[in-house]
Amino acid sequence: MNIQDIMTMFDYNNWANRLILNTCEQVSQEQFEAPTTHSFGSLRGTLVHTLDSEWGWRVICTTGSINTEEMKETDYPTVAALKQRWQEEEQAWRAYLQGLSDADMTSIVRYFIPEGIWRERVLWHCLYHVVNHGMQHRSEAAAILTQYGHSEGGLDFTRYLNERK
């Protein structure tokens, strides 16, 4: 994996995040917060978890430490607040990625998890995980939005490629 491939994956990730967040602007506040059967309780909970994971992995990749502070749904009472924080995270990721080279992709990221275990991962595996994890939870958010009558129209990578040209 090279840095250009990683940048393309993160550009897709950011595009898909913005697509979901823009679609979220169409739902009511009640729908945004309403309990669902999905893994993180609500549309807001699903998205906050996804953002929290992106932030957490950036901290691991840049410092080798687990971020023990967890984002809470209540920290983001509105879609606008969530969008603002996500824009900041996107910029932080972009700055980090721009400082990497192809050679960095095979470097080892070491971090200590709270259960008392050291983990080691190849950097590009961590970066791939961020995008893949986001894909899973954006799909859940898309299903919730569709149930509310507001489909985002598809999150396919090929749609991203078509739209970026």
C-alpha cells in the first residue's frame, strides 16, 4: 500500500462522511436522537461512535497511545455540532497523512490497550481499518436514514470516483 492509495481511501471516507452528515440535516432532532435497533442506539450515537473511532485511531497512529477519553452523544446535540467536529478531525487526518511517505506505510504502530496488552499493527493496516470501520457504521446510519425516508443515495466507492471527476 502506498500513501497515494491511502489518501484516496481517506478522500473517499471524508466524502462518504459528508454525504451522511448532509443527509442527516433532513431529519428532525427527534429522529436524530431516537433509539434504533442498531449497535450504537441512535443515528447520533452511531455517528458519534464513528467519529470517536476516527479520532482514537489518529491518536494511536500519531502518539502510540490509546485515547482513554470517549466522545459522548451529548457532546454533539445537533447535526451542525457533529459536522463541525468532524471537519476538524478531517483536517487533522489530512495534515497527518500529508506528512507520511510510502516507506512509512510498513512501519509498526505499537500501543498499549487498557486490558494490559501491547498491540502491534502495520501502519497501513491501521489506516485501512479507519476507513473500513467507518464504512460499516455509515452503512448503519444510511439504513436508519432510509427508514426515516431520507436515503443518501448510495455510498459506493464507484459513485465517489464518478463524482470527484
